[in-house]
Amino acid sequence: MTKVKFKKLELSDHEYVRTYHNKRQSFDVPSLIQFAKDKKYIPFIMPLAAVDMSKLMWRIESMTDIAIHFDRVMKTDISIPIIIDDCGCICDGWHRVMKAIIRGKEQIPAIRLLEMPYPSKEEDIES
């Protein structure tokens, strides 16, 4: 019998785009994180019951996609505040939210942006 060698799936090989999109704009997530630091926003404790879990926030097209996100959820640090935009939507931190829920937490540290920085990209999206 011939022994077949399969390539190991390397989850770290997959590119992860860190962009937040609202209705008309795109923001580079690292820039949003820096903006929150520059503005010296103070974290608060947000109940996880306040998080809208009715929508899928990631593109999931395969079992590999699920494995990639599961890996990120397990590796994330839930002590780092999530970032919420000026309209109340999470723009950074969904993996932390998922880990907190899986761990049975009732709340998570959060930062609410009172204003948004200049977007990385303006988009022509029909409302």
C-alpha cells in the first residue's frame, strides 16, 4: 500500500483583512485602534447581552474558514477592549466577543468612539 503524505493545513498562512465597513465608509482597523489610543478613550464594561448576535460578521464559505476563525477566537485576549463605532456597532473585537461568550462571561471591556476618524476609503453604497 502506498503511503500518501498530505500537506498540513497552516491556519496562520491565511490572510486576515482587518477592515471595518459601515454604510458608506471603510476604516483600517489598526488605524481605528490608534485613533482610540490617541483620543485617550477610557474603557467601560459592556454587558454581552447588549451585543447584536443576529448577523454573521465573517465570510464563512468553508470548514477551513471556520477553523481559521475558531483558532483566532481561542488565541485572542479578552482583556483587550473591543472598539465600538459612533453608531454603536462593533468595529473591532468580534473574536473577543465570541471567546467571552464561549467562556461564559457576562461582560467585556469596550471603548466607544464618540467620533470617527477620516475613513480609509469612501464607498458609493446605495442605502
